[in-house]
Amino acid sequence: MTRADAAADRTDPETRTAPSGSAGPAVRVLDGDGVRVAHGLFGSAIHMGGPVDDERWARTAPSYTPGRTFGVDDPAPVGEARLAGSATSFASALTVPGGARIPMAAVTRVGVRADRTRRGLLSALMTAQLRDSAARGEIAASLRATETAIYGRFGYGVATRGRDLRVPSRTPFRAGPSEGGDVRMVTGDEARTVLPEVYARAQARIPVPGVIERDEVWWGLSLDHPGRPAPAVAVHRSPTGPDDGYVVWTVTHEGPGFADNVLEVQDLQATTPAVLAALWRFVLGIDLVREVKARLRPIDDPLELFLTDPRAARTTGIVDETWLRLLDVPAALAARAWGDADPVRIRVHDRLLPGNEGVHVIGGSDAGTAAEGEADLECDVAALAMAYLGDRRPSELVASGWWSAHDPAAVTRADVLFATPTTPWSGTFF
């Protein structure tokens, strides 16, 4: 899902070429019918269809931002199969520790034709895209990876994770937090109006590192995506206030019986723990459902604490969520808040964006500035991303070989500096 905001992008896609910056496959900026071809190519690459018909394209086209879709051509085309790979992105904003929001490129729909993989085409695309995003002033880029082996070599590191849950329907709740209130079903225009408002309230109450901006196009596609049944939506309202939580779900029939249905939570947002408990209680009480499952919930989601039997909520996996790429390391380090410890110096390596190379200050009022003297710690830009939002402690990364420690005493200080009071999580798929 992508953003379409032509007014915010003043680059003419017909005259701009992609800044690949190196010899290799030529990357070009796509527009018009070229973007439609790229969308079909992406669908084929992930085994979810190919060329799109006019009706579907009319609904999908607004999710592409002009000037942000790159293509690379087959060096030896046969017939009309000219485009061999493509990638796009849209402008968003990423919440960082301390609550600041930095401009971010949300990278999506990356694909190379199956008959032209492993020929350097993806490398050319990703390099051009990163340099273009950096030139736009975006401080970071992020994506959701289909395969974990692909994006580390382009400087992306896992910066947030989520857990997959399964809970039997009608699992009893213990007496817990309650503010009263009511849960109501909503559809159509009401959902498109209410959900963004509740989402904004939830993020404003406790800024969670990793949360990203959702625009109107994202909301439209998430609630009415071409080729998929519309999900069900319910909204919670407390007695004395506005709407303060919602849950979005789909139901799949999985078994011979009429009630052998599995409800999958797609999106669940709440402004307080009491509202979160009320929404979990609601979905677990829906009739004709055997089991409730949820993907990529926060690692610290307190569902077990709401249940009389905490084992009923089974964690079936801890899964990578945000793959983060820091495009401007000094600006990224200056933007986030740091823990209370003496600063450390870290040397960062970045083969694709050499401007990030060097020794940088971590912590204090000089965070992000060039540091004098030798580095205390050292890593590449992907490994720095793993700690940036607070998902991984520097001591973990040193112990596992992702970082090097030239001053062992700096590792303890770095753990304090990078620590966050809230577990990072995004909760947004695109």
C-alpha cells in the first residue's frame, strides 16, 4: 500500500533519471503506463497475479506517488517483455524514541521477473532508490521483507518485531481494568472517518518508536483492497469520552463444521489498557468462531494478563516487522532521545551512502555530530538500525558479532543510551 500525494512531490517523472551512481543496469523513473506494467510485474514476482484490468487499476493507481517508481529493463529483451524489475516508495514519517517524527521513505512493491533474477537488477534498483530518497531529505527508509536474506546487503536491519498469537474463542477473562463503554460495528464511510481519528489518539497518548504515518490512501486500501473481501470493523467508545479504540478482522472457514471459523485480527489500536482488554474480550466472544489469531502484535501485548489461563494465549512466532535503513545517520542520531549516560563514539560503515561513514556521537546534546578521537564502538549501518529504535541492546549486538567494542566500558553506557521505555513496534503493513 502506498501514498499518492503528487502535490508533495514536485519532481517531474518524465525528465528525471534515477541517481544510480554506478556502472551497471540503467534504472529509470517510470510514469503513466510504465507504473501499471510495474504493478503487474510485482504481482507476478510474488505469485499473486499479473497484469491488472482497467477497473482494478483505477482503484490501485492512486497508491503510487508520481516520480517514486523505478524500473530496470531487461538487457536482452525478447518480444514485448522489456521491464525486468521495479520498486516504489511513498513518503511517510517514523516515530523515534522520545516521540519525534522523522521523514521516511516507505519502500514497497519491489520485484524482479523470475527469469531475470540474480543479475544485479535488484541491486541497481535499491541503490537508485536509496540515493533518491536521501536526496529528497528523507532520514530513513523502511520496508516489510518477503525474504530475510535480501535487504541486509542494502543497509536494512530488523528494527521492530512482532509476535503471532492464537487464542481459543471464548477463553475466560479475569477481572481486570475496565472503564465501561460500548463496542459497535461500523462500515464504509464511518470506518474511514473514525479509524484514522482513533489511530491518531492512540499514538498521541504514548508515542511508540516504530509507528509510522498512515495516509488516506493507506486507509482506503486497508479497508477496501481490490480483490479482497472487506474486513469487519468494530469501534470502542468509553462512557465519558470520544471513540478510543478499534479492531479490524477477517474470518476464514477452516474445517468441516459450520462454526469451524478462525477470526484473524488485522489491526487493533487502543488508547488505554482497559480499552485494549475490552476489544480483546469482544473478538474472543464473537459467535461461530473456533479460534482467534493475530499476526505481528506488539511483543509486550498484555493479552495473557487479561485471561484466567494465561497459557491459552499461545505465541506461535516472533517475527521481524520493520526493516529500517538509516539514510542520514547524523540527522537520525540527532532526532531521537537518549538515556542518561555519558556519550559514546561509534564508527559507522555504509558502502552505498558514503556520507554516513565516520565516527558519530551517541547521546547528549551533541548526538549525531562528528566525533573526535577513536571510536568506542563500530558497526555497519544495518546493525546500527537494529538498535536505533530500541529493539536490540548494544550489548546483544556486540556479543553476537554485529558490533565491535573497542572500549568494553562503552557497551554498558550504550545499553543505557539506547534503552526505550516502550517496546518498539509499528503495527502497519504496506
